Amino acid sequence: MATINISIPQKLKEQAQLLVRAGVYSSFSDVVRDSLRKNIFKNKYDLLAEKAKEDYKNGRGVVLKTAKDIDDYFDSL
């Protein structure tokens, strides 16, 4: 597992620590990991849309006609 150092506002740190003390998370690192996962999941479709626009602009657009085409496309990402 990678280790990183981040700077955050004091109030944000205090709010995260409240979640740990309340037992919602087992550690501050768990708060950060879960927050990152949720943010990545939330933005996943925006990122896919941007990639599709870029592919279209560069002449790499793909027509997806069947459910298998769609599955194959997502598997290739």
C-alpha cells in the first residue's frame, strides 16, 4: 500500500476524527480511502464521457449497437 502526505484544513481534520471516534471508521486513513473511492465512483461517468468525446474528436469513435458491444467496450477500458 502506498503512503502519501496531505495537507487539509483543521476543521476538515476534526470532522474526520469525529467520525473515527464515533466508530463510523476505524482510522483516519479509512476516512480518506472511503472518501476517495466515493469521489472516484461519482466522477467515473464524467471521465468516461470525456474519453468518448476525445475519441470522437480524434476519429476513434465507436458505434455500440448491442449489449455485447457495450460490455466489450467497457471491458477494454
